[in-house]
Amino acid sequence: MRNVFRLPEITLHQRLLSIWGILQWLVLPVFADQPNLLIIQTDEHHYNTLGCYGGQIVETPNIDRLAKEGALCSSFYATTPVCSPSRGALVTGRYPQHNHVVQNNIPLADHMVTFAEVLRQRDYRTGFIGKWHLDGTGKPQWAPQRRFGFDDNRFMFNRGHWKKFELINGLPRVGGRNQKGQPNYDLNGADHETFSTDFLVDRAIEFMGTEGARPFCLMLSLPDPHGPNTVREPYDSMYDDVVIPIPSTIRKSEAQIPAWAPSEGKLTVATLRRLMPHYFGMVKCIDDNVGRMLAHLEQTGELDHTLVVFTSDHGDLCGEHGRLNKGNPYEGSARIPFLLRYPSKVKGQTRIDVALSCVDFMPTVFSLMGVNSKMTSDGRDASDWFEGRSPEGWQDRAFLRSTTGQRWLCAVSDRFKLVYSKNERPWLMDLKADPEEAFNHFQDPEHASVIRKLTRDLLDYCEIEKDPYGQIPEIQQAMQAALR
């Protein structure tokens, strides 16, 4: 009888693994040159709390690592320094008057295309985790129906600065609850698994760790260090004994307070000393969690194949000019951290000293990633700066605008900031001569040419981008007078 060689029986599981292996072999070359994209965005974050931006109190080695091994932008600004308009400009590359998000709680226009949608169409795994704030007034409103290209939005919530989250049957909900069972901002015993920053970073690591050859695009939007200023142990007591820096501008005369930055009652030194230790604690917790994400990417071999961005939606004055929070063109409010690590294109310790804003994010990152897109953007491709080149003919200016409340327009360069407002005389800040922005330099004769240049730039912006603020009579008249 003839001997017959029989193949061992193959289980269904083994067959699927074999097929998956063949598919990976076929697919990997297609994605070999497509880097991952990870965006870490904080909320209401003063840039000067980070070591790489000169911070002296909180040690932030993990965030600083992004600057050491990548690029730091010294003059990156929120297009509008409040939550929704800034976020809308970042994800679409369009100014607020174009994407309709001109103030908080306005839904992003349905026809807007985000960077995530562009990458989704290129077969990226796309996800959003954390605070969205671009779908109206829903609060918390998990997993909004309109996804704007973020396929996995299970852990996206629309609004709120919740401190504790939990999973119930695999679905997220706010863990802080009042006696009626309604969600609130209480810590309610939050720990390293349920505190908002930790919980959302755990979900981010799970998303990045999903098996598959496809590259990922993930935006992680952390609700801290926005108030309320509370944080879990041990961060709640780390900075109890530090000497809280008191800004010299915490006390200003009425003549020094422009109408676009009204004081919020009497902000006392005692109040600032009470609030800031927990603000610093939130920043430290964020930095530790950034370290966890970078470690995960290293362990999976994906770190150098991932373009990592760290930024915020806007700042927090933290007592400067007698105020907390944001909403005005002062540095602490409008200037935001922007760090980018991508070693194949960006050398370590690159410093970019030209004014950029949120609308410049998408065209710049797409260029660095090699993504060719015909998507309309109001921003500029600043990738040359990140790759160590000075683009010929580059104009050092960016444009900021207020919400519909104060109605101001601002042209900013690396050194100067010119503000025209409906209810205020023109203001010029000289960030070199007066870094604390304590005085109005508009009448200084030596700045006349700078004022004319920035005013012309602002007029051009209003005409090209159809900004209705340029048609406000008081603003229009002030700009024409400056040119004369």
C-alpha cells in the first residue's frame, strides 16, 4: 500500500492567522511611508507652565522632550482665544467666519472637512478622545452623531470639564455625581484609572495599540488644566509649598485696562495663591501621562514613525492683568504651546520664531506627512521652518479675532501685536521692550512704520478672508487713520 503524506489539520483560527499574515505582507508596503499622527491638545493652558517655555515650577520632562527632539514654536496663537472657535480653526484650517464657529457652543458647519476626514479617505484609522466642543450645547453628549472624519468617537464628549470618568458596560460616563445622580465636576475619589486625564490617556493608548497595518490619526483632547482647579492625589499637594509667582500686572490702573480685557472684579493675591498649586498639579499630571504615551509608542516601535503634536486651544492669564481665563489678545490668553516631533523631517531643538496660528496647523502637518490634499485652507504651509529652512518672501504675521462679544481684530508678529477694537482705541504691544504688555505703545513715534505695515496686512486679511469685523465703522476708521 502506497504511503500517503497528509498535511496536518489546520484550524479555522490558524487559517485566519495565515490569511492575516499574507494581507499584512501585501498591505505594509502601501502604508510604509504614511506616518501616524498624534495630536495632544490641552485646555486653557498657560505656555509658561512648561519647562521648554521657561517654566520654573513644574518639571515637565516628557513634554519638554518633544521640544528637545523636535520643534518649538515661540509665537503660536489661538486664532480666537476661546474653546470652540480655536478648535474649529485647528481641525478645518478655516477662519471662524468661514467655518461658522465664531464663539463657543456653535456647531461646526456640516460642509466643513477636517484633517481627519482627509486622512480617513487615505485609509487611516481615525479617532478622537476627549473634549470636542464643536457640536453645540450638548453636555457631556458622548459620541456626537456628526463625526467629521473621526471614525472612532466613542470617547468623544462635546462639552464640560469633568474630573472623573468610568466605564459602564464598556461605555463611558461621568463619574462625578450629585445626590440626584446628575453629573458634576466633583473628583468623587478619582484615582489613576478614573481621573479624567488618566482615563482618557488609557483610551488613547488602547486606540494606538490596536493591531493592524493601517496608520492611525488620533486627536486626544484633555479637559485640564481648565478649571475647576482640582486634581487627584498626589498631584493635589505637590505644589502646596511652592512660592506662587505673582504677575506685576495683577494691579493695573484703569487707564492701562483696555475695553477688550475688562477686569473680573478684584482678583486678590490670596486667591491666586489658592488656585495655582492645583493648576500646577494638573500640568504635572498631564506631563506624566504624555510620558506614558511616548513610552507606549517606543515599546511598539512606532514613536519615530509618528508625527506628535502638543498644543492647547487657548491660554489662561493666571493672574496677569488682574484676570484669570482667556478671550483677549494678551499673551497669556492667546499664545499657546505648539511642539512637534517628527525626526525624519524635523531636527531636534528647532526653534521657530515667526507668528503662526491654528489655521496654519493643517497645511503644515500635511506637508510634513507628505499628504497631498486639494482641501481649502486659510492657513499657510510653514513646513520649511520646521525643516530648518527660511521660506523666501515669508511674512511674519498672523491674524486673530475675538468672539462676537468684544469685536476686536489683531495682527501679530514675533515681536509686535496690533489690536483694533469697536470699543477701544488702537493698542500696540511691543513684546521685546514690554514683554508683560503693561503699556500701549501705539503713540510711540519709533513704531509708526510697524503700525502701518501691520495695519495694511490686517486690511488685506479682512478683504481676502471676508472678515466682517473689518467693516465695523470704528475699526475701519481707526485703521484708515493709522495709514494716514
